[in-house]
Amino acid sequence: MSRDVAVVAFAQTEHTGEDAGLTEVELLAPVITEIKQTTGLNRFGFTCSGSLDYLAGAPFSFVSALDTVGAWPPISESHVEMDGAWALYEAWVRLQHGDVDTALVYGFGKSSQGSLREIMTLQLDPYYLAPLGPDQVSLAALQARAFLDAGHKEDDLRAVAARSREAGRANPYALDLPDPADEGYEVAPLRPYDCAPITDGAAAVVLAAGDRARELSERPAWIRGIDHRIEAHSLGVRDLSRSESAALAAAKAGARDVEVAELHAQFSHEELILREAIGLADDVRVNPSGGPLAANPVMATGLIRVGEAASWIHRGEARRTLGHAASGPCLQHNLVCVLEA
């Protein structure tokens, strides 16, 4: 049997759409301070982070971020070169060992420092696809076209973008973006508002097990199911109009009867594909925070989805929620985390 583990605290920055002149350490420090004050903890049984060296333009950039945590006396620490949601998964696995009761998880990224579209090209297959130079938005447009050709309309995408931006304006941590205007295509059939904005930001979550979770939080958000699955890297062997890996992860995590779902949809069509793959009912509140279309701090966005989903339980406003994270081109890799009061 797995050990009961819960999200007991969540904090994030007020995200910005341009470089505010802060280093990654300065960006992260207030979040770590807030999470320590919320829990009353200064040290954790395990610490795990998610970040991307290509955003910082320097190797082992996560090492300097440890200055915000405090690495002396020595701590048990790990890092994933992925979104912080996968750092959360590693921390959840670590807590299953039973010898530690708490874990600090954080993710951070400054997308404003370079061309994100070009940087993300480096994640593609280095022999066949990356040499062609297709950027992130162009690949997303291929998927959007496949989705529309399967019987959907561009108006469906616009409705997602409009709802996300409206919700984002009510979220003090998201960007203040206007309603979608009649803009030309970014890459057809995607318009600028269909794409997540460039965003700098960070987030942190604290996990705790069993009675320790009940001591640290009045309403712990218990992780009742968590799973991640990945599809073939080659786009040519996948049906881009759907997401088999998201559907499988959702089934393994027990993604049913949720009231709120926070989806890591960086493009408007991705939300619609994920809704269908996960099997979300029409009455489920999807991305009430605005989601990635309102703020997309790369390497923290997926972790924020889990944190936002947990916050509904912490506030006593929902009993069962879902956080989702994605990685890779065209929703290649998907993580689903089901939380319960």
C-alpha cells in the first residue's frame, strides 16, 4: 500500500511578462520564505526542484537556487530538468520510503531571457526533427490543425482563450491580458491569443505524509492518485488530434468525479484535447485561475496547476480536484494528479 501524502502548502510569485531585473535566486527567494512561514518549517526531509538550464543560459543553474533554500547543514536534495510537477512526483515517491515525512518542491523559470520558441526546438529529436528547425508554436499549429480537421471550429479555440484571460484578470498572480482581439494568425490556425504568454515566475509546494500533514494543514489536499505517461517522440506516428498519454495517465490516477481541473494547456486547442482525454464532465471548472494562457512561467507552470488545484481544498471550496502537467511537443508527456479533501 502507498503511504498517504498531501499537499499542505502552496506559494507562487506575482508573474511578470517581461524581465523585471531579478536573478532566478531573487525570483525564488520570496516564495521559499513564504512557504517556510506558512508551514513553520525551516528544514525538510527532502528537497526537489525543476528548472531548465537553457532558459538561464548556464549549466547547473539549479545549484545557485539552493541558496534560497539553505543547503547547510547538508540537506537531501534532487533536481529534475523538467517542470516542477515532475519534481513533485519524485518527492511523492521519496516520501513513500517512509524515513522522511516532509518534502519541499519548487520550480522556476525566466522565459524572457531568450527566444522560447527557439529554445524549445532543442527538445526535439536531434537527428530527424530538430535539424529542420520547427519551433514550438509551429508544431502546436500542426496539432491545432489536426484537431480542427477532426470536426472542431476556430471559435472553440477563441472561447477557451477568452475565458482564460478573463479568469486570469481576477487572479492576482497572473498577467493582466486584454480580451482576444481580431488579430492575424501567429501560425495558422493559431492566433496570438491562442498561445501562452512569455512569463517569468516561480512556485513552491510542500508535501507531508500521514499525521505530519494533519499537523501542518487544517485541510490537507491528499494525493489520491498520481501517474505520468509518455508517447512516441516522433510526431508522424501519433494521432495529434488526441492525447493517448493523457488518457492513460488519467485512468491510472483515477481522474473521475472531480470538481475543479487545472490543465497545463499552453495553447487553446490543448485544453479541449485534454478535456476529452481525461474525461472531464461539462460541469467541471477548468482552469479557474486562468491557466497557462494567463501566465506561463516555464518549469513552474505544471507545478502551479497542482498547487492551484490543492488550494481549492485548502480553502474548503472543493472536495476533489485535479492538477495536470505536460511536457514535450504536442502534449507528448502528461502527468495527472488527483487531490482529495
